[in-house]
Amino acid sequence: EEYTALIKNNTWTLVYLPPNRQAIDCKWVFGIKENANGTINKYKAILVAHWTMHQLDIHNAILNGLLDETIYMLQPPGFDSPDSSLVCKMNKALYVAVV
């Protein structure tokens, strides 16, 4: 579901990485949502970008989903692209792990 939603929402566009730019890494994080009685309700997956930041405006960068900066991300693990040298130019924000 998460993967389909990212594609459907036009979260990124595949492009060649411009000179003098770096692409950030990403990974899938998996979890299990349980019912109150401890039984499994559903399995969850979320794509998280690893991004070293020195300053962050939460309202602009994450909550609105729109980006003020041009950000490039490596293709997510398991993403089916015919050209593995392409990177994702982010159109919208992902969940971000600040490191």
C-alpha cells in the first residue's frame, strides 16, 4: 500500500543526478500493528529518507508535504526502474530520519 501510494501521489520523478549533487539514502521500515488483544491487525511499511540536516522547518518541510529545496534520493530498495543510474528527484516529502 505504501509503495503504491508513493507512486500514485507522484512523490518523485526519476532523473539523472546533476553534476555536483548528492543523493540521500533511504530504506524501508517494517512494523506490525496489533489489536488490543495482541493479535496482528496489519503489517505496515514506510519509506524513510536518511538525511543529515543542520536546520529544519517542520511546518514547511514535512507537514505540508511540499519541499522548498531540490532533493535527490537514491531509488528505494525493490523499486523497479529500467535504469538503476537514475535517482528520485523529490516532488513531495517523505518521512525523514534526521541523523
